Amino acid sequence: MLLAQVVGKADSSVKSPGISGSKLLVVRGLGPAGEPEGGLVIAVDAVGAGPGDTVAVAQGGAALRAAGLEKIPCDAAVVAILDHVFLNGKEIISNRRTS
């Protein structure tokens, strides 16, 4: 899984039938200190994430099957909104949702 932050959304007037009705998010990976790292990825939203959320992104067929998304034609899906991330006993990300 990829640790990432939602940085935007993608709109499409034409989609494959398998993702019709699904929200597409633009995410950027996060490094070990919670800093932006790597390129942008478009992922199908499976959990209702939004801009600024820290998320876990499943990638590849096996991960998508495990998340119950095997019928969606994609290679990345947001499968969790993360409240806290700890690395070596230190909290590197804290995002408390109030809604």
C-alpha cells in the first residue's frame, strides 16, 4: 500500500462502465517524515476521502481484490482514510476528522 495525501480530484465525461459513478482522486505519495514524495496518481475512491486527507492507496490486482474492488478497471484505489501514522514509535501524521 501507498501512504498518500489527496491533492485533488479528476473529472471525466467518459469512463469505463466499471468505474462509472466512482469518484476519481489525485493523490501524491508521502515519505517517511510525511513530506510529499513522488509523482501524482489517479485512484478510485472507495471510502469517501477528500482534499487534504491522508490515505492508504491499494495498488495492483491482488490489493484491489482484497479491498472488494476486483470488478473496477483500475490499478489504484483509496481504501482507508488515516487518522494517525506512526513510524519507529513517533507519530508522523495526525489527522483528526471532525465530521
